[in-house]
Amino acid sequence: MSIDVTTPPTTDTAPAGLTDAPHHYRLTRAEALESESIHLIREVVAEFERPVLLFSGGKDSVVMLHLAAKAFWPAKVPFGVLHVDTGHNFPEVLAYRDRTVERLGAHLHVASVQDYIDDGRLRERPDGTRNPLQTLPLLDAITGNKFDAVFGGGRRDEEKARAKERVISLRDEFGQWDPRNQRPELWNLYNGRHRPGEHVRAFPLSNWTELDVWSYIAAEGIELPHLYYAHEREVFDRDGMLLAVGEHARPRTDAELASVRTEQVRYRTIGDMSCTGAVLSDASDPAAVVDEVAATRITERGATRADDRLSEAAMEDRKKEGYF
Amino acid sequence: MGTLTDATVDPTAVDPTIADPTAVDPTAPGTLLRLATAGSVDDGKSTLVGRLLYDSKSVLADQWDAIERVSAGRGQESADLALLTDGLRAEREQGITIDVAYRYFATQTRSFILADCPGHVQYTRNTVTGASTADAVVLLVDARKGLLEQTRRHLAVVGLLRVPHVVVAVNKIDLVDYSRDRFTELAEEIRAAAVSLGVPHVHPIPVSALVGDNVVTRAEQTMPWYEGPSLLELLEALPVADDPAGEAFRMPVQSVLRPQGAAVSPEYAEYRGYAGQVAAGVVRVGDPVVILPSGLRTTVEGIDTPDGELVEAFAPQSVVVRLSDDIDVARGDLIAAATDAPEPVKELTGTVSWLSDQPLRPGARVLLKHTTRTVRAIVAEVTGRLDLDSGQPSPADVLELNDIGTVRVRLAEPIVAEDYATSRRTGAFLLIDAHDGNTLAAGMTGTP
């Protein structure tokens, strides 16, 4: 065969069908992601005995619960939700959590970090952040309730260790993730088989980006805690982040004290109040947030999470131990 | 692993010819392409991906700061682009890719899910993982080394998985002085190998991931003899997805929805529908369908979603189908077009990519997972092994890790398998270890 390298390959050997399928039978990006997620959620419910969904009231877990409701309509969501409560949560998020769970008629399990600190099973860290402390109550709740599949809202675009994880990800009986020896995951044939004591984490939003999540929230009209939209708040500077002045985060140094001021902010992620930063924003509705996220030049965790700044592989280390 | 020279790295530079990823509307139709990389270790896959992300302005400021910091800490003079996808501690320490990293980027015309796969033979199973869902694979070849055994293995895997498009990036072309003759020679060799390994079409492109030639922008200065598109231009132009209108309807049943007391409202207490994702084709209300393997016939009474009833559904939508007759339908059954239905089988021949450290021997008792059905199976016979050099089957009765071979499998219960060449979703299967649950093989019904 003679090769003419100066001919553009697209017109070269004329690969099959260079015209796209008719518009009519094509899913949009959002529809394709939604269908893929619903398929996964249905597979997990069909193949596991006791699934549970991690629900914090954060946007990713809210979207995940919304997808679960769509997957089984007109039946109710056929599993409960689990919240690992750090004790440092925003009160309006807890209120939102309770309201949502009641509306869907789902059973809420709460694993409380505060309980573990009160009875000495966990000790407060010197830096005050409680995010790394969630792993033990989470694993105890999984074992105690015999959950064998745990839906998490993790997305691969969030963080470089999450970018490596399978959609169905096996955990050994110690809750550990072994990133060097993950099961192959072929097509959409998910293999959730596991031995007694092991469980899987299932990530229906694996292929969603922050922008996909917000576009979906806007398109579906999904209610979120108001913290996600621009509001006035008293904040101060710490480690390059804006922290809200409150019970769980107070200015400690002169520089932090001097930086206290009221700003118009919103939260890109919602977690433990002591380590989740706000961003300056005037985006007051989902459509405005979509525009803001599309134009950002900083990742959501980079902008708002102190716990990921502990080291280069902070997330991988936490995940190996059993973290979300 | 490649690094960049300082002159080529300026995160603040704005090239007006490059599409602004923020201008993409994620709700626009027809824009998603699933992409995977392949090729031997050290051919520069992660660097190419880093270059693609960097030059398409898909690297955010804090991600860039982080890899600059790590690169500087190692004494490297410039940022190491491979760090954008090599996210595990062990990968960064060893400078290799162990498992697939998924990255997301977009241009004005299309958005991409990119699976950056490892090159080491030891991690072939991870490359099979990344390629199994791909619409297109970018296979890297080092212009100095040419086709290596691992390149051939990946080409064979891609052919086996029937990935619709294969782009061959002849990388490090700068290290052979941008030689047109060398590129022509390699392109010819690649085409010949591709044909023998079952890949009908490849698109060769000369690139340098290190300096960015022909990755996002065309290298008119260094390779005036090349008049084809850059890698990104080609990826933006590739057609995606088969047209469901030309396929027979198939939907494996995932679950039966019978809410009774758990209905969202009392009006649905008596509801009965079958949830699934359409695997192929189009179905309309009123269409005659057959339930397999039972062979019972009925018609589609309704197609439901929480957003309302549909008059038709097509692949790959997730829907709930109601049937006119109250017949026995369960998870694992296939709802198929009555006019064009496949036959259930209790024995199949197929090609497998063997992914386990334990060799496959005839008589092995395994589980076979196909669509939403898992059945007990015995591998009755290993009928051959693919020779990577010739592309021809050679006699074999055992398959070792990373081998591609043909098998005959007997099943305890019938499945409705179709030729993988006709229908990827109803032709694909897994072999699973019944004891520890591990995935042993990726299987495709029919012979290549």
C-alpha cells in the first residue's frame, strides 16, 4: 500500500461514516451522563444486599440522591442515606438534609464524630479540622449496619487520586483502597462481587465535572442549601482562604483578626466549617453559578479545602484508609 | 518522561487560535467523545495528554502551580506535564503510569472524557479498562523505536474491543529531525500491523508532545511537508456513536419496578414496569417485542421516565418500559424487537483478553457476566492464542496473563449473546472468579 503523508488523514482512507448520527437519536452530554449514572445506581441496587448513599447536603450528594429518585420512580428510593456529621456542619445544611430526607421518605443514619470525641475513641486534631476524623465513624457505620455498597458523590475531576478510581471500587475488610491493584472495569459491566466483610464504594458521578453538576442543577431545578449562592458573611483570611467567622472558626492571630470583614461570598464546596473556605461571588442563582464555574481558573478543592493542602498526596492517603 | 523547555511554558499566554474551553455549552448535543491513550511505556502518553490539556487551556491555575512546585522540588528546570495525570504517589515516585487517570476537557465544538492508560505490560488490564468504553484511541509510537511488542498488544486489544477510531501519534518526531521519510516508513508499518491485527483504519499523525508540534496547533514551521490536521483538530472531527435508527432494539432488564406500598404516590401502587438502559436500537409505544430467553411475545404499552411518558426511546437512554401483558419478566431477561430477535445459547465461542495472574486452563469453572445476567460456566476449550507479530492465531491450550485467545464456553443457563462485532453491548462478557470475585477476562462473543 502506498502512503501519501501529505493527504489529510480524515479524507484518506475514508473511515466508516464520517457523518454524525442524526440529531434526533443523539443524547446531549447531560442526558448521556444522567443515563449512565441511573444505569449504575440500578445495577448496584440489583446486585447488593444493603446499599446506602452518603448524604451530606452538599451539591454532589444532592444530585446523586436526585438521580436515585429518578432511577426508581415511581417507587421510592429503595435504600437509606448515611451522614457522617463532623459536629462542625453549617446549621442550614443540617436543616436542608433533614427536610430532603423527609420529603423522599428515606431512612437517615447519622455517624457522629462528636460522639467519638466525647467518649475518647477519637481525639481532636491540633489544627482543629475534623475532616480526617470522619473515616473511623464511617467505617464503623458501614460495618455496624452491614452496608455492602456505599454510594459516594466523588467525581474524577475533583482531585488527582479520585481521577484514578474505578466507578465500582472495592474496599477490603479494613475499609482500605488499594490503588495499585484495582480490578479491571470493562464496558458498563460492573463486577461488584466481594468476600464477606469487604464492601464497594460506588461513584455514580465519576464522569461528571463541577460544570456538569451545576448545569444539571440549573436544568432540573434542584433545590440546594442557600450557602451555595451569593450572600453577605463576616469572613477572615487564613491560608489563602476566606473562612466564615463562627463557632468553629475564629481568627487566631493578629493578622487574621485584622482581616475580619463582611464580603459577598458563596461556597463552592460544603464541608466542615473549620476548613471549608468561601469564594467571593455575586452569583445568586444556578444560572449565574454555571457562568461563574465555566469561567473559573481554579479547581473547587484548590479554592476551598484546607485538608487537601496537607501534602501532595493528602487525598490518596485518606482514601487508602477508607475515607470517602 | 518528557519535560518542557522554559520557552514553551507560559501559563499566562493566550493563543487566539485556541478554542476557549469556557465557551462550551455542556448541554449542547453531540459533543461528547470518549478517548483513551495507548502505547508502550516511555513513548510519552502522559506527556502528550499533559500537552493536550495544557495547550487547550484545560489546566487550572492551582493545578499548574502544584506540578511546577513538584517539578522544581525534584530539580527539574521546567514543569513535568506527565504529573497532570500521574496522580498516585507510586506513579510520581517511579515516573510511570500504573492505572488509568480520567481527565475532562472541552473545546468549542466538543467535550472529551480522556482515559490516560499505562504502557507497562504488567498493567495491560488497566489499558483494557480504559479502552473498553472509548470512542477513539490515541496510540503512541516513539519515532525512534517504532512498533514494539507492547504497541502491537495494544493495537490488538483496540482491534478486539472494536474501538471505532484509532489515531496513531508518531511521537518524538523532533528527535528524528522531523524526518518525512521516517514518518512515512512508520506510517506504512503501522498500517500493515493494524490490518493484520484487525484494525481496519488508522490515522497517523507526526507529533512532538514535548514541544507541542501537531498536538493542538499544526507544526507548519517544523513539518511543512505534513498537511493533515493536528491531533486535536482530528479528535474534534471524528464522528461519535452508531446511529440507533439502524439497529434492532435491545434492552436488558435491570430490575422490575413494582412499588406497591413504596410508591411515590398511591396512584402508582399497582404500577409494574421494567427498568433498563436501551443497549441498541429504538423502541416505540405499540412495538411488538419478545422476552428472551423465555420467548414470550407482547407489545410495548408505555415508556416512562419521571419527567413524563415518551413515544420512543433509543440507545443509550435509561427508561422504564411497560408491557401490554402480565407475563414473567425478571432481571437478566432481554426485551428485543420481535421482528429481529437473537437466539438464546447455552454454549458460545468468544475471544478473551486474559487479565488474571492465574493462567486459564480448559475445564476452568467460572462465572460469566453478560448484560444483566450472571451464569455459571465452564471453559470447555482454549482453541488458540493470538500471535502478536503475525496477527494470526497459533495453537494453544492455556492462556497466560495478557494473552488474547479464543475459547469455547459452556453455560449452565442460556444467555442471549450476539456477535460483539454486531452489537458491543450485547456481545461483551466478563469471566469472573467465583471464589474471590475477581475479574478474570474481558470477553467478546464471536471470533475476530
